[in-house]
Amino acid sequence: MDEKEILKLIDHTQLQADATWEDIVSLCDDAVKYKTATVCIPPTYLKRVHDKYGDDLKLCTVIGFPLGYSCTAAKVVEAQEAIKDGAEEIDTVVNVSDVKNHRYDEVKKELEEIRKACGDKLLKVIIETCYLTEDEKKELCKIVTDVKADYIKTSTGFGSAGATLEDIELFKKNIGPDVKIKAAGGIRTIEDAVAYAEAGCSRIGSSKVLPLVVKKYGL
């Protein structure tokens, strides 16, 4: 894969609690200039960014982030408000507590509600692989497929570890044909990003890759 082409798969991300408006604008300017897939930003910035950039920029945001254990009603409202403020893609964190207690019916029910709230907007489900057993990951692959989410995503980037190529292989064996894969968390080099793309990821969440590509190729 041409390393410069990797930018088309990047959700250019800034989710730190102390991100300023200037940080967000810099992120968005780069995303527009270098044509990343989206910017992934905190919900609090969505409306301001949408008002500033309009259709020049596709907006992604996170809900139930980063721990996933807020109540379903709160996640549903978060999704609805994010879409109202301009988000076209929603990355939601599963209730990891329910997963660890094997309350899979509750996990599925919540994701069905969020899927409904998202309507025709793209939904990515973050399963936070670092906390899960292999069997739990497989069960979530099935649930994500059943609720018709668009993507299964490895990680928030705020957990104890991020994406691994082993988890991408596990996903590919256990998700349905209509579910795509997003890798995120710990992807800090161009080589990492290319490896995940070649392993089958259609999206890559990273704050590091774009500036590295720009610097390397003088873009």
C-alpha cells in the first residue's frame, strides 16, 4: 500500500480532555488539507466545528467514552445530540462491565437502542479489547453483527492497551460480511497504520500518523 494513501483511512483524532479550540482547529485544518476520512473530536466541539467547516469536513465523535458504563438512555441522548450538532459517524463504547459479567442480552439491547438513535449515520462499536478474553471478543463480534453496526473498533486509546494485529485477525473470522474494522489505540507510526490497513482495517484512529506522513513526504 502506498503510504500516502493511508491518510484516506485515518480518523484524525483529538480526544484529550485538555484539547483547546486552537488544537481542534489545527486538527481540522490538517484533515481538510490532507483529506482524511474524518476528524474524531469530543462532542462538545461538534457544533462549532460544523459551523466553521460545513460540508468540507466529515465529523466523527464518541459517546459513552471512554469507560462505557453510563446508562443506555444517556448514550442514546448523546448520539442524538451529536447527530444534531453535525456528527456523521458515532463511535460508542460498549458497557464493558456488562460484558465482563456476561450480560450479553443487555449489551445487545443497548446497542440496538444506539443503532436506532443513529439512524442512517455510521455506527462504530468500541469493544475495548484490552479488557476482554478471546471468548468475550468473539461474543461481541456476533452482537455487533446482529445489531447491524457498521464497524467493530478495537479500542478507545484510553485503556490499558490498544489495537493488536491478533485482534484484527480474530475479528475477521467472527464478524459478519457487512461489518468493517477500525483499529485504534497505540498506532503511532506510518508502518503501524499500513500494517493494520493491509490486515483488513477500513479505518484507523490516530493522532500521530498524519503529521508523520506529511513530514516524510513533504506534503
